[in-house]
Amino acid sequence: MSLLSLCTRLVQDDEAEDIVQEAFMELWKRKEILRMKATSRLLYRVCLCTALNVVKRRTVVNMYHASVKDAGFRLDWHGRGGLTT
């Protein structure tokens, strides 16, 4: 399974591409300290964990927005809240 197909199972296509690219960049920055044998496994792990973090973050944000809406607050596009009247 490719890294991109792994990530697209969890997040949208554009997010998956960003995750894979970020994983490669992070490993490239640390190439001197990494063992070459473990690099592919590490790439898969970094991509999987990052994609799962995106899903978790989205879930938390959605739950927050739902609770704010249920409580009678309105969020403007800057994220500032206020009571609806």
C-alpha cells in the first residue's frame, strides 16, 4: 500500500498529499541520524499518526462547534463568540 493510499483512507485527498509531503520533509531534515533500513517503516508510521491526528483534531473541532451552537452561541468568521438574541 502506498503512503498516499494509506492517508486517503483517513483524510481527504488534498490533506493526504500534504501529510505525505510533510512526512518526507521531516525525515529528510533528520536523514543523518536515521538508519536507512527503518526509513520506509518510519514514513508509514509518521503518515499514519499524522493522518489520525488530523481526524482527531477535526472531531474535536466539530464537537466544540456543535456544543457552542447548542448552547446558543454564535461564532463569527474570526472565531469570536457571542450570545445570539
